[in-house]
Amino acid sequence: MNNYGFYLSKLNLRGKNKEHAEVTFYQGLNLISGASDTGKTFIFQCIDFVFGGREVPKNIDERKGYDAVFLELHTYSGGILTLKRNLTDKKMYKYDCGINNIDNVAPLEIKHQHDKEDPENISSILLNICKAPYKNVVKNQKGVTLSFSFRDFVHITMLSEKRIINSISPIYPEDSIYTKTKSESAFRTIMTGNDDSFYTENQQKNNAKLGVKAKLEIVDSMILDTRISIEDIASELESENFDIEEFEREISFLKNQISSKNFILNELEEQRSKHWRNLQELKSEKLLLAETIQRFNLLRKNYESDLNRLDFIEEAIFYTEQLVDVKCPVCDGPFNSEEADVKTAVLVELQKTKMQLNDLISTIVETQGKEQAKESAINKINLEIEQIDQVIQRELQPVLFEFKHKIDNMLDLRDKFKMMQFNEEKLKELIRSQEELKEKIEAKQVKVEFNNSINQNSLNLFSQIVQGILTDWHLEEEIEVKFNEEKKDIVINGKEKEGFGKGYAAILNSAFIIGVLKYTIKLGLPHPRIVIIDSPLTTYKKKDTKTDESEQAVKEEVKDAFFKSLSKYKDNVQFIILENIEPKKEIQENINYCRFTGNKSINRYGFIPTKSQDY
């Protein structure tokens, strides 16, 4: 339900022979700032008056000669109408056209008070635009009911400069014990979507207290929880525009992609595994060759040592042969070279050893060649494994990770989508059960105990929304918001509103009613989708006052953040802020901004034109 509610487009003040006083509004943030006594509060009073307020706008000097207020509004369902209310007799009229065409259309007189028997009244018309089917709200603990009217919305969407600084909850239009229960009932209705139409004043003492009311409370609680669940899921799926069949097609496509990539990955991993086995074999063979070469080199050293020894013996024999006349030192006989033919044996052994050494060297060279071949093969396989790893790590694994991440998200979204569909069907069933239980209560005239409490999950959600608003406004470095059910108000960091100054109270009350707006939109509950606040950032201070109100002052950072936060809203909601201060230039350029100077010689003096004013 996105087409409920409305936004104001023009406020027009008219009188005979008087220049029209007019301001223009748009969706999003509208700010009218300026000095005191330039008509800002008068604008607030005019809007409230057209919305069915009892009080005629303040009779300021500039108002003399003006006798009617016109308000043009656009519905989010595409409609347009103009409302007129006389300042003299308070009569109201409706034009089914824009304000520029009212002279060509006959107006319909409507009542300015709610009348459930006659739909031609301002309250019923605006409630219908808001798609608010509410009928009754409880007036007192006995179960006496009054009609729910658009004024119940006004109290929670419009804050005057007097109410903005109140220490009591904004749900109370006035500090009166006689309206307390009714205000709380209206607030509960707005926050739950359930009115008190099943309560009837019943004086019969002997009626049985059936369990229908208990069942109804459970169903009401389940409806709120289901709405919250649906809206939470819907916010997560907000950027997804396809239906469940598209979910399935996308998931099927991703699965095929993953299967294809996995097939390639498996082939590469198989190749890598084969290369790795070959690599291990080559490394073993290379290690064996290296050990063989090491042993051959040891044998070569032995051969070389033998050659050195044989060379030494051969040289000794050569010198011995020179000793012909020398006798043996042992037997004193002459040397007999024929009996000690060592030389021949040495030469044979020397030749044999050289041949073995040459064969060994050839074998070593051949083995080293084989080792180098194994090394080359190892390097080649390592390169192939590295290339496979690069393909796997740089191409396949990231793509697979991305696809798996996408499919996980898609499966999660699909499950949420199905859960939302399930909850939507569940909500329909719960609403049917709710209507049946209400019919049973009405049919049996069941006397029920009155309870004005709100589901705790709803209050927690509302507190979280207000906490987010105050965090955006930089009110404190750390903010925790709780809801005080007794006082029907928010508690900030464990501190109740009475403990703050007026400036802080204004900020907290503003966050409260904006929080109600965001809460109802999140749950798809009826709301005008408009908030009008008079002086949320400055408290009115008379010129002759000497009271130190420094503790009431709001930090500049909060003021800037307040305007910046509200300026982000562009469509489907409207904020009208009436203030004394100016926002920064970059904010002014991003909103509908009007400045009342309070000086007849500078731009626009105020809401109502003056003779010396140049437009």
C-alpha cells in the first residue's frame, strides 16, 4: 500500500480587495525561516484550522480584510482537491480541483467536525485519503468509545511552538486527564492498525468474559509481528525487482556456470595431480643419480690415489736400476733385477688403473648428463604445475567464489522472498481471524477488560527508528532509545525527557513524530505522510527576558544534521518546518526554501503581503 496519504501544494489566504497571501509546498523538505512576527506560526495555524481545528488563526493586524483560507493538496493516488474554510463563520468547502480552477467549479459544503453518519466532513475525507478505516477509540477505562477522527492524526503529525517544548509525550494534544485515555487509544490505533470498534459500552453485569478477547489480543500481536517481518524482508528485497521464477532462472544459470567451471577445475586438478606424480618420480631418479655420481667421485679419488702410488713405485724402480754396483744392504749381495721384476707389474697395474679411471670418468659424465636431463624435466613439470596453479588461483577460483557467493545470496533472497509470500498469506489469514473475532465480540456483546498497551516488538521497532533519527541528527555521540510505556514517551540513554531543557525536548518531540511517520510507512499502516513542526530548533524567547537558556540551546552540529537528514527525503513524504534560523547554503539549494526577512525593503517580508513589499 504505497498510494495512501497526501502532500500540501499551496496555502492561500484571500479577502475582498486584498492581494492573495500564498506559499507553495512540495514533497520532501519544505522550510520557511525568518524573523519572529513574519507569519510562520500563522501559517501553522491556518493549516491546522483547515484540518478541522477549533481555533481560528490568530487575529494579527496583517490578517485584517482576509476572510478565507484555501489549502490545495495532492493525494499519492493521483488526485487533487482544494479545501476552503472561512475565518468568519468557520464553514468549510471542498473543490475537486486545484486552487487555480476553483472559480470554474462549484464547491461542496462539508462539515468541519467528524461525523461517522455523514461522510461529507473534512475528517472522513482526509481519513479516506489516508486509507484509514478506523471507527472508534476508547474514551475511558469503562470501554466507552468515541469516533476516531483525522484530528487524532493531526495531534501526532503537527507540533506547534507551544507543544514542541512540552515535557509530556507528543501523543497528548493537551495536558488533561480527561483526554489521556482517548489519546493513548488513538496512538495505539495508529501504531497497531487496530481501532476499538469492538468495544461497546455495556452495562450488563452478568455477561460472561469469554476468551475471545484474549484470542484477539494474540492475533493482533501476531499481525504486528507478521507486518514487521514482511517489511523487514521487503526492505532487504527493495533493490530486487524480479519474481520467484526469475529467482529460479538466475539460480539455475549460476549453477550451470559453477558446474562448467568445476568441470574445467577438475580437469586441471587431474593434470596437476599427474604432473605432481611425475615430478616426484623424476626427483627420486635425480636423487638416485646424484648419489651415484657422488659414489663414482669417491671411486675416482681412489683410482687417482692408486695412480699416484703406482707412479711413485715406477719412479723408485727407475732410480733403483741405476744402482748396478751397489750391494744389497740386507744381504750384502748384488741386486738381481730378473728376480724382482716389479717394474713390469707396476706398469701393467698402472695401465689397468688408467683404463678404469677413464671408464669411470665417462660414466660420471654420462650420469651427470642424465641428472641434468632429469633437472630439465623437473623444471618443465614445475612450470606446467605453476601455470595450472595460476589458472586455478587467478581465473577459476575467483570466478567460482563469485558465482558461489552470488548463488548463496540468490538462495538467501529466494528463501526470504518465499518467506515474505508465506507471511503475506499468513497476514491475510490473521486479518480474517481478527475480523471473525471482532464479529464474535460484537455479536455476543462480550464485556472485555480494556488494555491500551502496544505489542513490545512494535515498541522496540519504534525505539530503533527514533534512535536512528537521533543518531543521524548527532544529538549525542552514543544514543540508546527506550520506550516508557507508562508515560508513552521515549527515554534517551536512561534519561527521561523531563530531565532535558526545552531545546532538547523540541528535538526529542520532533524525532518522536517523525519516528511515527517512518514506523507506519515501514509497516504499511495508514498515515497522512506529512509532518509539520513549528520551531523544532529554537525556543521562542521574549525580547525582554533575562533568563539564561543556555542549557536549552541546541548545538550547531545538530541543527545542520537535522536539515541535512530531512533534505534526503524527496518523494512520498512531506516535511514542513517553520523556523527562525537559516540552514547552510548547500541545504537551501536542495530543498523548497522560503525566507521571510521581516524587512519590507528586502525580498519577501512575510506570509501576508504589505504595500511596500516587492514580490
